Amino acid sequence: MSAIDPLPPLRAVIASHGLSARKSLGQNFLLDLNLTAKIARQAGDLSQCDVLEIGPGPGGLTRGLLAEGARRVLAIEKDTRCLPALEEIAAAYPGRLQIINGDALQLDPLAHLTPPIRVAANLPYNIGTELLVRWLTPADWPPFWQSLTLMFQREVAERIVAAPGSKAYGRLAILAQWRSTARIVMSLPPEAFTPPPKVSSAVVHLEALPEPRFPADPAVLSRVVAAAFNQRRKMLRAALKGQAPDIEDRLIAAGIAPTERAEQVGLEQFCALARTLARP
Ligand code: SAM
């Protein structure tokens, strides 16, 4: 029996199912169930929510989410080797865990979820940023999720919560802070994982705002911010010259000096620039 449920400890699960970690799948497992329950608590009150979990692996966080009272968990896992271990968790929590075997980048899980929906995951580092950007940039807002509670490399977590003027400030900060509140809620050293990764990690909690802080078209904002920070050392009139022939006028119309650099420009001004660029 484990600390939080009647199932075996994770080390025993891994041994009995032969789940040696694979680097190609970004597998760094959390084996301390007290820790996974603590991460689950950061996601808020789960009792009325469906939780989408990407990459459950042997099920440490899945068990944390269920033990903390999630109404239902939908877990998407690419590695077929993990499925028998996950089925054992489903049997211990009848009707509360659905497992889908597949690639989270290819699947649309929405048909299997009932709102309100929260997302919680110890993501594979190689797909974490891509999924986050997708979840932050749907055409319509509010999105399908109420909150995202996600593990990232510490450096990526700092980029998500960064303020203007800092080195970490860039596209991720702007997309995250435009339509949500984002906070680092936990820090984890490499030794918290098996095997330990080379870098430290952090859990970021994002709550969707009812509407964006400033109006802008998500595709235009995403494009202009990517271009601005791709050449972050250049003045914006140079970094953005491919965006419009009259880019200097548009920068001025948005209240931005054409000689400024991207990292000095705040969210409100970037949204104003996206609006002027959306005009013919
Ligand atoms: N959640 C588990 C934990 O905390 O111990 C495992 C975390 S491990 C960092 C990432 C998990 O994501 C692995 O189980 C891996 O097989 C799975 N994974 C990798 N790529 C995936 C993808 N494209 N879609 C779904 N799962 C994926």
C-alpha cells in the first residue's frame, strides 16, 4: 500500500511492469506520491472538474489527482508499456480514469471531457512548450480549460512569468499573461525525478481570465511577438520590417518608439501593435 491510496508504491509498479525510463519519450518519472499529491493540490478544487493529464507514465501524478478528489481524469499516454499500470489505477478508481493511448500533439481530447476542465501534467519537456502555446492561442476565448498546472524546466517556467525588461521576457510571457494569470507555484530539484534530468524544474499554474487583458487577434499577436523577439537585440523598426511596409508609422500609432527593442515593450503596447497591424 502507498502513502495516498491502496495501490502498490511506484517503484514496485515500475519494477513489475518493466518501465525503464526512455529518454526519447522525455521520461523522468515522479515516484514520491506525497509530492504528486502536492502538485495535484496546486491545480485547485478538482472535485467538480474533469482533469486532462498528458503523459501519465506509470501514473504518479494521475494517482495524486484522483486521491485529491478529481471528478474524472482523462490521461493521454504515448508509451504502450505504461498502459497495464494505468489500467490498475483505473480499476482502483472505478469510472474515474479514462486512458487514451496516443500522441497528445495529434489527438483532440475534447470529445471525452465535460466542463469545467482543468489540465495538469508533468509534461515531456520536448512537447511542453508547443502544447502550452496551443492552449494559449485558440481563436476564441475563454478556452476549453479553466486552469493549467504544468511542470516545466525552471528556465521555461521563468520565461512564462517574466516581466518586461528581464532577459527571460519574450513570446511565452506575452502569450501567457495576455489571457491568463501565471505563477510559479513549486520548485523541484533534479533529484525529485527518476532518472534525474540535468536541470531543475518548476510547476506553473495558469488561470484563464474571462477575457483577454487587451483586445488583439491571437494569430497577429503571436506572429508579431515571434518576429519581434526573434531578433531581440535589434530595434523594432528593423526586427519588424517584414510585417508591414509602413511599420514605423504603425509602431508610432501603437505608442511604441521605432527605436525600442522588444524586451522593453509591455503587453498593452504589443496588443496595440497587433491591432494596428490587423488593419489593412
Ligand atoms: N506523469 C509521469 C510522472 O510524473 O511521473 C510521467 C512524466 S514524463 C516527464 C512524460 C510522460 O509523457 C512519459 O510517460 C512519456 O511516455 C509521455 N509522452 C511523451 N511524449 C508524449 C506524447 N506526444 N503524447 C503523450 N504522452 C507522451
